[in-house]
Amino acid sequence: MGGRNVFGFKNKDMKVTELPAYHTLSLTPPNFAEMGFTWVDDSSLIVSRVHESEWSNDPLKRQMGKPNKK
């Protein structure tokens, strides 16, 4: 995962680089940021993804503070 923005969730893209070809595939959709990932097996992973946003001191306005919509 690449990108760093201490005050928000922007430019956090997950990319896969196949070596030695150095071909990079971006897996992050536009306007989203990756929070983290975990491997399920050798060929599958689970990604935690949020909409890109600026940082807020109000916890309810942060991506992690929003309740899930179902």
C-alpha cells in the first residue's frame, strides 16, 4: 500500500507489482483509500477501504467513526 496523509484518508492506493517485469496494477477504485489488508490464502486478500476524505477532529465525521449502512 502506498501513500501517506496524516490528516485524512487520501492517496492510499493498493498496488501490486509483478517482479521482475515491474508492471504495477492498481487495485484501488477512484475516490477510495485503503486502510489495510490481510491475506486469506496465497492468491486472495481482504481489503479495508473507505471513501477519500479530509481529517476531522469530530470523531463522527471521520471514516472510522461512521456507522455501517445496511
